[in-house]
Amino acid sequence: MFNKINYITLVVKDMQKSISFYKEVLGLTVKMNMPQWAEFEMEGTSLALTPETAETKIDPGYGFSATFEDPNGYKITLTQSKW
């Protein structure tokens, strides 16, 4: 069971468009920006973006994760780290 969500991960089709939206439109601060991963700092939780691939995997040694699909078909992963 989750008692704290450290990361909210959103799989996106276009990293640059998504980064621009969350940075410029929503005003979030970029914490990390790499080709396969971008993070935005939010009070105690990070929003992470990763590009869509045939199969997106999460390191099973990281912590607890749950991936679900919202009503629009977007896959979202919630993660509670071990730390």
C-alpha cells in the first residue's frame, strides 16, 4: 500500500512538447532533463516524463510502483521509493 507518492510518471509521445507545456504553461521547475527522462519538482513529489516505447519498464528494485491507464488511455505510474 502507498503512504507517500514520490513520483508521478507520465508516458508521453513528444518529450519536448510535454516539457515545454509543464514548464511554460504550468510554471513547474525542471529538476532534470535528459532524452529519456525529465523531472519537475513539486512539493515533496516529482512529476516525471518518459517517452512512449513499445514496452516501458520500471526497475523492480526501486520501490513500489503502480501503473494504470486513465479514462483517456494515458498510462500513469505512481511510485513510492524505498528511501
